Amino acid sequence: MADEERGRATGLRVVVSWPQSEYAPAPGPLVSLRARIAGLAGTLLILAGVVAVGVALATQVRAPQPTPAAAGAIGPFQGRTHGPSLRRSAPVAVDIPAIGVHSKLLQLGANPDGTIQVPSLTTEAGEAAWFTYSATPGQIGTSVIEGHVDTYRGPAVFFNLGALRPGNRIDVTLADGIVAVFRVTGVRQYLKSHFPAKAIYHTHGFAALHLITCGGVFDYATRNYLSSTVVFAALTSSRRAGG
């Protein structure tokens, strides 16, 4: 090894080792103060993050869930097999006074795979939609209206649907100027893996209205709710819009 290279190696050993004490010398006062400040700042940032997450979880609002007392019935009032009905007319708006819902109605059909179309989460979460392959509200048969419960930014149009109770009123304004007045008969929740499609979409012998949204537990892995909240209602009367 050349003298110059040997000198560099010797110098390197001097820099990285302290043979007399076997420990690094204590840092100067300025270095120690800076290190303490940096450590304290890092700790505060971590604590702030933990607190922020805790506050977010504590303030997270969960949609109301149907209670067993609200299960009621999925058929018409008092066991009637028939009741009032209206002629076919597309719905244009829905009002649910008990939970403060007033929404224009979109008209959506089915996807190519046969599943029901849903409003856009980004642009239409504040509006409900009538399923065009169902009866119009007031016709003999089942009319289906759906809406989102929430979005990544907060509550959507049917956020409080699970809070409805038997007897609550639902008004659906039709294109011909008639308001179909329904009364809730029951509010239930079903696992999507055991969704009773026949009971929800099957044509009945009376004018039925079913409102559907998501509910139950939210699966963070799939980013989907595991259940559906369904409101069952029956037509009780009708009136002219604005009357």
C-alpha cells in the first residue's frame, strides 16, 4: 500500500473510532439541543396524527339502521289484497317528510349483466332513481325507487332511510300531475348475500312501493356495504300536485 493510501486509511480509523474510551464523544450543546427539538417535533407529529384519526373515527356518522320494531309487514295495510291504484305515469319526484327527503327522480334501467343501474356516486348521489322495469308508483304491482346511503364525502339522498317507521308518508309526484301518497308498512334489512329479490321485485296484487339503499356493516376490503335497507309501502290515496 502506498504511503498516501496508508495515510488515508489511518485517517479513516481515527475518524470512526475512539480507542481510548470506546465510546463516541458527547455531542456539543448545540447539536444536543437540535436533536432534542427534532425528536420532540417528531413525537408531536405522531401524536397529532393519532389524535386526528381518533377524532375522525369518533365523529364519523353512521346511517340509522332499521329496528326490529320497524319490521312491520311487507304487504298492504290490514291484510288487504287490493287497494287504490292509479294509471301508468312516470314518477318525477319523491318526498319523505319524516326524514327530510325531497328529490327529483332519475330513470334508470338494468346493466348488461342484469344488475340494476344505480346513480353516479360522484354526480348524482343526492338524487334517487326509479327503476324503469318496475311499475310506476300507484300502478298495481311493485314500483322500485333506489338511492345511495352515502359517498366518500358524506351522506347521500337515502342516508336516513333506515329511520323510517310504519305509518310514515311517502309522496311520489307523477308526470301527469298526480301525487301518489304511500304509507310505510315495514322497514327491514337484508344481507346482500341473501337478498330476497322475488319479494322485492315481484308483482303484487296491490300498488306497492319499495325504497332500497345500502346498510349494515361496511366492508373496507371491498368498499361495499354488506346489507340492503328496504322500505315497504302501500298506496293509500292520491291528490293533485299543489293541492
